[in-house]
Amino acid sequence: MHYIKKEFEEAIKEIANQEELKQLKAKFLGKKGRLTELFKQMANLENEQKKEFGKNINKLKSYIEETIIAKQKEISEFIKKKSLEEEAIDITLPSRRKEFGAVHPITKTIMEIEDIFRSMGFDVEFGYEIEYDLYNFEMLNIPKEHPARDMQDTFYINDNVLLRTHTSPTQIRVMKEKKPPVMFISPGKVYRRDSDITHSPMFHQIEGLLIDKDIHFSDLKGVLSEFLRMFFGDVPVRFRPSYFPFTEPSAEVDIGCIICKGEGCRVCSHTGFLEVLGCGMVHPNVLRNVNYPEEYNGFAFGLGIERFAMLKYGIDNIKLFFENDTRFLKQFSF
Ligand SMILES: [Zn+2]
């Protein structure tokens, strides 16, 4: 009987799971198990011996049963502990970084320019990207066959409809709707057949228009100089005579090069100045086209938002704005 106890004790040491324990239990306590064999041997014994033998078998049986129950408990506790360890949350691990979006530099530049003009009392108006030839050219004093049309390589949809080449048709739309005085800027997308490192076939402009009585070129100079200083900081501003069909007189505006501070560099073609916008007094033909009374006049201006953003943020390739590379865009998340 001792050898069975010993055999059992050796065997139970090796048990690692409930399934093995079940097999062990069957091996010792089952119908064809080791203890059943012992009971069978009992039949061959004398009566006196039988009593003692039976008592010992029962003792062994209880011992085996209790040991198996204890082992069962041990195994299930081990499993529980293991799964708790595996599912445990390590509160010392660093958390996952939250990704914050950024305002696109073009949108950011539009917002900054809008803020400046709103602070001066300008409204913000929006036009249409698909526009009539009439509003994009004719009513802005650019009739068909006018040489200025060559300056703007246009995407036509049909003979009368096109993708606007500038934000200036918004001037016509607003003046047709509203009686003077008017004072607004209008940001938006424009389209031209042009593509290189400083030109994109789609780009953004801001148009500005101020119409009232007794407006002079000095008003234009004052507003635009103040705007440029508010946007770029304290830079020299100069006005150069130029030509646009919808303004007379017309001017282009330069600021002192913000890269070389006027010393001369590649960006400013060693002139010390950068051209940033076009402007002028609204041509009388344009005001006549929208039936504004004679006593009203004013000024208009237009600027390229990409150019402003490139200069302010030191970006040298216009394509970066439209490639949606998050590494580039992330730099503007402040
Ligand atoms: Zn320069």
C-alpha cells in the first residue's frame, strides 16, 4: 500500500493543469484505478486482516482525495494570478501622444490679413470661383482682344464662363449689389495656367476695395503701408508706378527685403526690395460699368496669399502648401 501512496505523491508533483489532474484522479480513484485493485486484493485476505487492510485503504483514499482537492485549488489560484498579472495595467508606462491638428499656413495667413483689415473697418466678402468672362474681364475694363488678357492664361469652361483668374470680379459683384460707400476685402482661390516653384495653377488672392467720396491716392498709401507694417513688422514700403486695366493710376508696392534686410540677396534678386502687391485708384470705366454715381471714387488692391505666407514663414517652394505633407504642416501647429 505504501508504494501506491509513494507513486501518487511522485505523480502529483508533475501535474501542471486541471486536465492532467483529472487523469491522475481516474488513475488512482477510478473504477479501474489503483485503489480498486487494492480492494480486489482484499478478497484473498483473512477476516482479521481484511478489517485492518480496509481501514488503511480508506485512509489512503481520503488522503488521495484531499490532496487532489488541494492541488485543484492550487492550480486554479495559479491561473487566476497569472491572468491578473497579464491583464494588469502598467500605470508607469508613458501615455500615447495626442496628435494635434494645425491650421494650414495659407488659412493662417488669410486669417491674419483679415484680422488686420477688419481692425481698419473693412468687411469680408466672397465671390465665385467659376465666373463669367463679363465679370472677370469685361466689366473690369479688359475687353476681348485687350492685351492684358495675355497676362492671365485663363482656364475657359466655355466662351462666356471661366475659372476666375483673380479675385477682382468680386468687386463687380459687390458693387452691383450694394450702394456706395463700400469697403471690403475678399479672399479666395484663383486659377491660371502656370506652374513652377513660385507658381501653382491654383493659388489664393485677397482683393480689397474701398469706394467713397473724396478718396485720394494718399488714402491708398496710408492703408496699404499700415497693413504691410502690421503684417511684416517695421519694413520700408515703396510704391512704383505700374499698369493694370482696372485702376488708373496704378502702382506696385514693394517692401524692404525681409530676408536680407535690404542688403541684397537671391530672393530679392539683389535689389533689396520685394514686390508684394498691386493697387491703384479704381478706373472710372469700372465705376461706370456698375452705375456708381460720379462723385464716388476709390482704390483697389490685390495680393497673392502664397507669396505673403512664403515670405513671412520663409518657405521657398509653393508646392509645399498643396502636398499635404504633415511634417510640413505640423510646423504651423502653434
Ligand atoms: Zn533680399
